[in-house]
Amino acid sequence: MPDRASQTKKPLDFQKTLGIKASLVGAVLVTVTLTAAIVYIPWAIASRRNLKTMVAKNNEEIVLGASHEVKRLLGSARAANSLIQKSFSHELIDFEDPQASESFFLNLLESNPDFTWIQLGFEKGDFLGAQRLYDGNLRTHFRDWDEETQTTQKNVKTYVTSAPDSKIFETSQPMEPAFYAPDRPWYKAAVENLGEQVWSVYIYRSTLRPGLDATVSLSRNNELFGVVGVGIGLEQLSQFLRKELSIQSGGEIFIINSNREILASTDVTEIHPKSFDGDNVELKLLSEADNPLLRQVDDALSHPESNEMLLSDSFLHTDNESRQSYYISLSDLGYLDWMVGTVVPTDAYLGKIQRGRQILLIVNIFFILVTAGLAVFLSDRLIAKPILTVAQAASDLESETFEVQGLTKLSIRNDEFGQLARVFQKMAQQVAARQQQLKRQVTALKIEIDDVKQQQQVKKIVETDFFQDLTAKAKTLRQRNTDRKP
């Protein structure tokens, strides 16, 4: 038997050690990778499928927001006209008194920041209006019509309210061309619908900017007194679309009427009138827009088969020249003949999806790397190391170099590995004790076997003829010696 001191511990084979760790880490990595793939792949597929839903949801929010804003503006105009009508019918304000009318209109204009104009055209041709300027200051216009000379004298007062001390600047000069209130389109529209609220898009001559006029006739004793109107600049509606509603980067929101005239747009330059020649004012059509996205809308509307789809859902339009695709939608606002629409290049949506996909991919890779690191650490510390410790103990037991202290740290654990170590320690002690007992038994048996062999060898020697002859000769010699003694 080899000496115990001369024996050394035999380390486990490296390939076996690597196999246990690699198997555990590989199993964890496969599980994590499959989990990441289960998350990433369906999301990538669903994101494309849900693109149409996302577009529809965005359009729904835009339509709802624009509809509420238009409803609010129209409601404010109706309320103001109703107040003016009641003030006139109950003679609360003497509208024939320029100072009283001016004060009333200025107060009404200041109390409602949505209004750009409050105006009153008299049947005799005169005009009184209060205007909100773009810098926040107020201005009143008195236009006196001279029936005899067919001329108009314009008196303008500017109230600089933005200065610390309010100032008033007043000018008076002949107006060219002459202004006669009953000839104005908004006046004629109200006269044609006596007592009813009339809405019309009108270009203000003082600013050359489009506005929505809500006009209604004023009558006393069944005689027409004049027409009063509240004007709302459409630029503020464009600003609302631009600032308050959300559209994908690179897209446009717009409002048009049934003639495809642009009333409001996130591109505010598109609402400026195309031409202004006396009373002949024309708004831009979609086909005349400088913005290429709005021209794509006109191109889509030019196809009869797309009109029905546009009014019910978003429509995917592809430009024949550039082959660029656009999501276009058009919805009825429910007021007047106005419609709100959106146009967004598909790349704007797909780009966002692509960025989301890249972010998710990076997160998945990071998750896999972190999980792999934790798997290596935990599998080595919690699983592989205890197994290898027990395996090394088994190898030491085989080579008779096992020491009980080698499993002490593992045996104090309360899990299955701790129980395994304690059982192995007990088993190893029993094996060691049995080995010692077997060694003692083998030693004793060896001694007995040697004694038997020795007796057998002696017996064989004694029984040989040579030994018998030698014994006889020895006996004869002893006898002779005895006889010689006196």
C-alpha cells in the first residue's frame, strides 16, 4: 500500500470543470436570449401592424382638439353678438353716439382676447370698428361716408396700452378707395339673412389677413339700422394648431373649407391671401400652396377613389415622382363647411419606430450581458463550486487523501448542498473507519497465513527421507556418547 504522506491530491479534470460551468451558463444564456427574443420580435412585428392604429389615434386627438377650439371661438362670437343685439334692442347703448359705441366696443374687445375685430356698419354707409393689433394695442376706426361726394373720411385712434402710460394717437384723412359699409361682403351676407347669424371668411383690408366674421343685422321698428359683426383672426387658429396640437415631426395640420381653400395651417405662411385687388380677395387653394406636403393632400384629393377613404380613415398616398409615401387624413369638424386634416411622411412614423427598435435592442443586449455575468457568478458560486467541492472530496476519498475539514464550509449551509456535504462527511468517516478495520483484519489474516505456511514447510522437511536419515544418525550419535560415559 502506498504511504499516505507520499500521496497528493489529484485535481479534477479541467474539461469536466469547464463542462459543468459552461452547461449552467449556457442554459441561462439560452433562456435569457429566448426571453429577450420573445419580447423583441413580437414588439417589432406589432409596431408595424399598429402603425395605422397609432396614426388614427393621433388624428383623432387632433380632430378633437381642433373641433373644441373652433367650437369655443364660434361660441364666443355668438355670445358677443347676442350681447350687442340685446344692448341695442334694450337701448342700453346708444350706437349712434360715437363715443359710447367706441367705449363699449373697446371694453368688449379687451374682455375677450380671441376677438380681432368688433365692427358696426350703418345702413347710411358709415362704419365704426374696434381692432386688436398684433402688438396687443387697440385701435378704433371711424369711417364717415359722404353720400353727396361719394367719399369717406377715415379717423383712426390708436391706444398704446403696452406702454407704462397709455397713449392715444389720432389721425384723420380721406380714405382711398372710398368705404361704403353696405357694399362690404359681410354686410351683404347679413342683410340677405336678416336676424340670423352669418359666418364668412373675410380679408380685413386694414391688415390683409384672413378672419372669420360672425355678423348679424340690427333692426328697429322693422327698419334696418345696420350690421354688427365680431371678427376672429384665423392666424390665431393656426397658432393653436401649431402650439397646442401634436403632430409628428415633418408633418402638417391644416383646416380647409369645401372649396379646398386654406383657412388655417401649422405653416402660417399658407393662410395669407393669394391676391388682393379691391374687393376681390382670394385665399390660397391647396393646389396653390407653397408647402409641398399640402400639395400632396391636393393630389390625393384629386383622385375620386381616395375622397371617401379620406373622410372615413387615414389614407396612404404615394407620390408618383419621388415614390415617397404620406399618411393623409381629412375629417369634418362639424362646424360650417370646415375640415381638419393632417399629412405626415411615413418616414416620420417609421423613423420613430426604428429608434424605439434600436433602443429596445440595446436594452436587450445590455440585459443579456448583465444576466450572463450574473449567471457566471451565481452558477459558479452557488451551484458549480459546491458540486465541484463534493466531486473533489470524492476524488480525495478515492486517493485516500480526503480530509473532513475540506467540506466544513459547505456543510454549514442550510440548503441541499449543505445536507449533501454533511452526508458525504459522515459517509467518508464511515468509509475511513471501515478501511482501517479492513486493514487490521488483512494484517491479522496475513500473520495467520504465514504461521500455517511455516508449519506446513516444517512438516514437509520433517517428513523427508533426508531429515529422517539425519534424525536417525543424530540419535545414533547421542546413543554412542551415552555409552562412552563411565
